[in-house]
Amino acid sequence: MSPLTLILHIFLGSTLAGSAVIAVLVMGYVSWMAMLIAAVVGFVAAFPVSVLVARKLEG
């Protein structure tokens, strides 16, 4: 894993986790467990996204 991938994951992970939490709140699930699960899912989903973006940027 390149350093660019890790740097991208910092930004993409927080963005996707935040978006997932907002989506859960909009759907009406206001429990802490639902928000925690959404944040973890967003954070984990950022791994393949950051790899793909890093590959595109590196050429």
C-alpha cells in the first residue's frame, strides 16, 4: 500500500463515514449503534475507493 493510498484513506474514510452517518440519521435511525455501524461501514468502504483513486493519480 503506497503512502498516497493511506493519505487518501484519511480523507475518503472520514468523508464516507460522515456521509453514511448522515444517511442513517435522515432515514430516522437515531440510535448510537446505527450511527456507529454506519461510520464503520463508511470507513471500511473507503479502502478500495482510496486504492482506486491512488492508482488513477499515480498513472
